[in-house]
Amino acid sequence: MEGTSFHNGSKKRSGLKLALWTWFSAGIDGLILVSMSCFFLVLSSFMMKASPQSMLSLFFKDQSFIFSMGILFVLSLWTYLIFMRAFIGASVGEWTCDLRLGEPLQRFQFSYVFKVIVRTTLILMTGVLVLPLISLILSRDLAGEISGLKIYSLE
């Protein structure tokens, strides 16, 4: 089974290259959540017997509704990332880019789920861009250093 083990950690991708692949995987995860949001918008419009256009016009009219939907989107992202990383091993974006959180033995420790929660919360609380951008500039995984759960490349 080629490409399914850690190959002794990140050798080919490190520093800036690993940080860029991490951004690419985050983009894939973001697209997945946007597509799920669109799917649920269409599904809810069918259930309410309203057009998706009228649902979207309602969305853009009320500022508090926009804020509420933004919070709901961030909470959905947080839940998606924690569930996928803790129980399946990687998000779809990380899996596509051959990235994993933590070393193989860390995933079997009781503290792994808590480290995933800390890392994910830290990145989302810094605005999704701030901490990853600083990590990109410094070519270091700052979220990994703080949470104790670094990102590794399978390649």
C-alpha cells in the first residue's frame, strides 16, 4: 500500500513548501464546507417551498443574520476539522495533500483529541489567516509548536 504510511515524517516537504501545502489543504476543506453550505441552502429552500434566490436575498438583507450565519459556518468548520482529524485521521484536504497531524504513535494517545481541539481552535480564533500567515513567513508550524501536534507530510 504505497503512500499510506508516514515514511519517517516530513522529509521532502518542510518549511515553506510544507506551509504552502497546508494552505492548499485548508483551501480544499474550505471549498468542501462552502459546497455543503450550498447543498443545505438548496435543501432547505425545497423544504420551505421557496426559491434559493429568495433564501439568498433574505441572507443579504439582515446584518445580524449574516453574522449568525458566519458564526454557524465557523462552528461547522471547527466541528468538521475536529471530527475528521480525531476520528478519521485527517480532513479531506489533508488526506488529498498527503498531510497528517502528529506522529503515528501520537494518534493512539488519549491526549491526541485534546491536542487536535487546541490546534484547531487556536487557528480558528486567530482568524484562520493570522497564525498560518505568520507560520508561512517564519517557515515554521507555530500552531504545532503551541499545541504539541505538528503537521507531517506523507511524501
